[in-house]
Amino acid sequence: MSFVRVSSCIAGLALVLGLVASAAAQEHPAFMRVTGKTSQPVGHHELCSRMPVECNETTRDTTPMHLTVTRWNELIAVNDNVNTAIEPVTDLELYGREEYWNYPDEGKGDCEDFVLLKRRELMERGWPAGAVLITVVRQTNGEGHAVLTVRTDRGDLVLDNLEPKIKLWGETEYQFVKRQSDRNSGRWVSIDDDRPTLVGSIRR
């Protein structure tokens, strides 16, 4: 690895640490607060019916992943590669129906498909299922969206096909609704997103 590459990785990790410090200063928690079980999205339920392994992943040790320079570099590479390689299209355009979650093997897909591919690629690199979680959010216009939450010891990071930069969840403008359980990929939990800046601006 070249000196330039190493410097870039270290600079990127320093940026994440800076975001964590910024979040703390602004009283934005670095980690999401999840509550009890909630309903599984219809699209994910149907995906699990077609691909049962998607709902059979369990994680005994739910300790957040230690974010090293190497791991940070993996996040950047996977996020950039998937965002660049996949053409965004709606399920209606691609499959003729709404909410059809699938891997974008044909090079096209919507937000859930981006998330599924990023999750799979990170797991192939050794990230545990409990650290890479499909997450449902609401955009400022009220529309639903899916992102990948990556649980690290530096905070919950967000990989998003609409945003090239990896951010702490609290630095985004989304309202976080629910995500996969960090213990069982077939279960979902609610997210208590009570950040003051969201009140009245996103919630309907």
C-alpha cells in the first residue's frame, strides 16, 4: 500500500473520530437507541421467503465492530463501488411491482437493493451480521428510504446510495424508524430518534 493510500485512510479515520466528537458536542448520540420489536418490512419478509438464509443469521456477540484504518477503508471501498456500479431504478420500473427487495445482480436496483449488496460484501470481508443492519428511514420529504447502518465502536455509521460520504447517523437529516436486530437478521427493532432538529421538520 502506498504512502498516499495510507495517508488517505488515516485521514478518513480521523474524519470519523472528528464526527464523533462533533456529535458529542452537539448532543447528538453516536449510537442509536433502539426499543422493542417491531414489524418486519413487507419487502424483507418476502425476500426471506425466497432466500431463507437472509433471516437465519444470528449473532451471539453483539459488541460493535472495532473501527480500524483497515475496516474504515473497507467501508469506503464497498460504499463507493456499489454506489458507482449500480444504476438506481424503481422496483416498478425493474420488476413491475412495488417493494420487491432483491440483489441488484443485473446492475440495477433501488435503495434496498443497494443496501443488500453492501451488506453482503461487508460480510464477505468478515463483518458480522449483527454489525451491518438494513435500516428504514424517512426523508425530509416524508418518503421512505433504506440505508445500511454499520455498528462500530466509534458510533453507528450510515452507508447511503444518495450520499457519497459515510456519516454518523446523527449527522444525517433522516428520521430513523427501524432496523434489523443486531442478534437476529429476521427480526426488526424500533429506533427512538428524538433528535431536537427533527421535530416538526420531518415527522408528519
